Amino acid sequence: MAVAKMNKYMEEKKPIDGAEYISLEDAKRLKLPFFEGLAAGFPSPAADYEHERLDLNEKFVHHPEASYFVRVCGESMIGAGIFDGDICLVDRQEEISDGNIVVAFVNGGLTVKTLDTSTRNQNYLRLMPANPEFKPIIIDANDQFIIQGRVTSIHRDTRKY
Amino acid sequence: MYAIIDCDNCYVSCERVFRPDLNGKPVCVLSNNDGCVVARSNEAKALGIKAGLPYYQLKERFPNGEITVFSSNYELYGDITDRVMSLVRKAVPAFYRYSIDEGFCDLSGMENSNLKQWGEDISAFIWKATRMPVSIGIAPTKTLAKMASHYAKHYKGYNHCCLIGTDEQRIKALQGYDIEEVWGVGRRYATRLKTMGVKTAYDFACHANSWVHATLNNVVAMNTWKELNAIDCIPMDNLSKKKSICISRSFPGMVTDIDALRTSIANFAARCAEKLRRQQSVAQIVNIFIDTNHFREDLPQYWNMAEERLLTPTNSTQQIVQTATRCMERIFRQGYHYKRAGVIVMGICPDNGIQTNFIDYDAERHEKMKRLDKVLDKINREYGSETIVLGSQQYSKPGSKGKADVFKDSIKHDFRSPCYTTRWSDIPEAT
């Protein structure tokens, strides 16, 4: 009886028109009776080893509220492994220091470069490209310069290669 | 103690998150349809731009682009403010979001820490992480906290956080505060109170309990009086849910056709149902209104409203849309040029304790509609709002192509910013 009811329940929960139909409450409701009810007497040997599946967000997004994505345009950073079309994860909460790859707002546009503060004593900073064909960007007091966060990972769909 | 966290000039600040060049410059955000100014940066306020100023007047006064103008982009504002609220939620024992740009924190157990410093720190942290400036008010009651946040916002010296900790601080705060600005008072009561000599929050708080009871005799006023006197009495869970939801729009042109009007009403009703579901509520009353253009004195004028009380409260898109369109068909008159219409749902209560009416209630149908709505919400959440709609939401003229045709022109947003954080197509680009 219970099993028949359960089967009916499961059937009803089938995807509708390709859209998976499971809300949070449903997931909660489903979990326990499914294992204990259906397999009474034959507990799944894997049950004790249940673990959340790996999640890229967990690995790469350290501060979800402070992170956003930026798409790279151009070749200025290819030496650092950042190519045209790559998606950078940018984190505003990370502390920034010399040598970090950052996204900065410079005179009206965004740019991805390596921050070089070694020239700070001479009252300017440099944003270093990683491509000999590009010149460093010199930032002094007259420039509009706002660091928008540190690049913490780079993402690329390799199917296009 | 309670804290309220309030985003400063919320919509403008959201627009500045990815446009840091606009910090320190006058910025305005327009209402739906680019009708009038709904949000202003401090610089825009300083230029004398008032909230509600029609956009065409703004353009006349500042024809040379001195002011950066944005159409409202609720998708962006929703995501940026979600980030802010999420950070606050992680930092306090209990948190209740009150609206898109503010939330209350229960600071029980934190009384012994330096709350003023705590407030300044969290404000600085939120600014660093999200680029949203927030003001924080801390006080023994929510009404006082709201007052404190007002001080924090308007006086730089507070460094984004104002604490009403001692009775001395409370009295000083009350004395400098116009009764009209007090949370929960409202303009109508304020006018009445002012004729009775109550000008500041302090005047009101100093009256005896019995006076308030005799003159105003209403629960909200009593609660406000208590809260101003540091007696905590407005429960958190009374705050979070709205008592009525209204979706209304002015049409960019004018609507004469019943089918076009029905389509608009159906869309407003569907939005109401979606909002009800989002706050896990149901509504009992569906009210609609239609209105002609009062500025066109050359045209005949007509205004009317209709409402229907449902036997069983609901949040089903289908049911609310059906009821709303039925109401509209009752009051529609041919031959008028309609400029504005809206749907209001009222009698809102939580959806777990629905009082069912046995004659009307059909459990199976109810379950089915619930499932349909869930799928609807899920699809629209994942693929963008209005990916899937009811048939009645997409009437179009013969020969045109469905919803897109009628609605493409129905909402104007000429100056909308990209949805930087919610659409892959809109993420910022960097060289």
C-alpha cells in the first residue's frame, strides 16, 4: 500500500514538458521515505557514503556577494593565460596587493592587468599587460582609476578549440 | 537592540556599482515607462530635482545631458540588493528584509559589544564587497532604529551609523525629528497631530498614553507611541509581508480597444499572483481600475474600478487573471481613450492557513493549479520573466506576432543599463 502510494507520488513528480519539477520542499519530502521505505531490509551500501556532489561555485566563488563576471576582450594578457573571450571571476572582497591580476576602471573603461605598485614612490602605478605587443598603462593622480576587484579565476569553454 | 540597514539612494547606487565614474555626479533613475524621476543621487537632489518630476520637464531644465538618466532596471537592483541583504543576514543573529532596500536586524545578545563601531564596520564592509553605500540605525525599538538611520543618512559625522543607546540620545533624537517623518505616522495623521500642537516626535512621545488613546484610538498610533518611548512592541513578522500588492502602469500611448486593455490587465494580474507566491501569501480580493487621460481635456473622461471577493483566497495566476479580466469587462466602456490601468490584490494572508470555503473548494483543481504555478515560476525564473505566460496575457492585433508586438511598445526603457550580474549577454567587458 505504502509502496503503491509512493510509486504514484514519484510518477506525479516526473518532469513536465522537459522542466524538472522539484522544489525545495519536495526534495525534503522525497529524501527519507525513498531510502527507508522502498528498500526496507536492504539498506543501500552507499547510503553511509552519501556526499554532496562537487560544485564549481564552492571551489571558485569564495565571496558570492562580492563576485561578478567580466568578459575579456583582446590579447593583452595572453602571457598570463587569459585569452580573448575568457570569463574572469572578479572578487571585490579579496585584498589587493602588488603583482595581483586585477580588473580596474581606468578613464572610462574596464581593463584586466597585473598591478605593479613598485613605482609608487614616484607617484605613479603601472598596470602591466602580459603581451610584449602592449605597453604598460601608467596611472598617475590625473587618471580616473578605481580597482574593481581581484581576478580569482578564469573560465573558458574549450569546445570552441 | 535592533538595527535597520538601509541602502542610500538605492537605485542610483545600484546603477553606480558598475559605473564608478558616476560617483559624485548627478544621476536620476526614471519610473517604469520612463515617466518620472523615482530616485536621485545627492548631487541631483542638490540641483533641486524633486522626486516625481516628469522626465520631459527634467529634459527641459537640463537639455545638455548634465544629468545621467537611467530607466529603471529592477533585475539589476534586485541582484545588487540581494547581495547586500545576504551579507547582513550572515552578520546578525536574526534578519528580516523589509523592502528592496532595507532590512531589520535583531541584535539580541550583542548588547555588550560596541554597536556603534559594529555598525560603522559593517557599513564599510558592505561598501567594499558590493559598492553599495548603506546607512545603519541602531536603537531599542524598530521605530527608533528607523529614526536613527535617518540621522545616519543625513549627517556625515555619524560615519554611516547612528546609535540611539541612552535615554539622553533618544530624547535628543526625538526633539530634532519632525512628526511627519516618524515611521508609521504618515502625512494625514501628521497634519492632524500638528494642528494639535504635536510638531516633533518628542511632542508626541511626551503625551500620556491615555491622551494618545483618547485622541487617536488606533493600534498603529499606540504602537508608534510605545516604540518612541523605547517600548519594543512591533513584532518582526508583522513587517515582512505586504498587506496589498498593486501593479499599475500608464500606457505610452492610449488604449481604446478592449482586447488590448484586457491583455494589460491580465499581465498586471499575473505579476500580482507571482508576487503573492514569492512572499508565500494568498489574496482574497482582486480589484482593478481603468482611467482615461486627465490632461486631454478635449477627450471624454472616464474612471472606474471593480472588485471581486474570492470565496477561497488564492495566489494562482490563472484564477487571479480570470477574476481581474472579468472585473475589467464589467466596467469597460467603448469610446474612451484609456491611459492607465492597474490591478490591486488585497486581503492578503499567509498561504499555509487558507480558510477554504467548502462550496467553492475543489481540492484536486487547487492542487493542479498549484503545480502549474510552480512550473510557471520555475521556468520564468530560469529563462527570464515572462518566458511562459497565459494565453490571455498575449493578445495581439490580427496579423501581428503575439505578446511581443503588443508589449514591445508598452513599456519604455530607453536608458536601461545592462543586467551586469544576471545575464551572460550583459556582463561587463574588459580589455
